Amino acid sequence: MKEVDVGGRKVTVTSTVDAVGLFCPIPIVKLKLELAKLASNQVVEVLADDSGFAEDVVNWCKETANKLLDITKKDQNIYVAYVEKT
């Protein structure tokens, strides 16, 4: 586990999903499988470079009522998203 600053708030990341090099729908599938292992209020960090990932994760969180805490685009066009299980 690690702590990250998300919107000025310290968040404990329970696990990380590395979906770099994978394309739709695999990053979302891996996120879903990882969240299934966690308890409510735990946070998953997702790394992905699929150009559609940002839109996909926003829509998926809305559909599933999980909370997207933050998504940013880092070096080498890698998205980093933090999703809290609800």
C-alpha cells in the first residue's frame, strides 16, 4: 500500500492495476476484477495508455457507482486513475 495526494487529500492506495499496453475493454475489465477483491472505500490505482481509457473509466464509474477520485495524464501518455470502491 502507498499514500498519494489526490485533490489535496491523502489517499491510501490498496493495489495497482498495470494496464499499460492493453486496449479496450481490458483496462476496465482488470479494474473490475481488482475492485471485486477489495472492501468498500478501498482505492485502486490504474495505469493505462489506451487513448479511450479516460472516457471509459469515467463512464464505467458512473454506471457502477464506484467513485473516480482522479485521473491525470502523465509522461509517455500514461493515464493514472484512482478509483474508490463504493
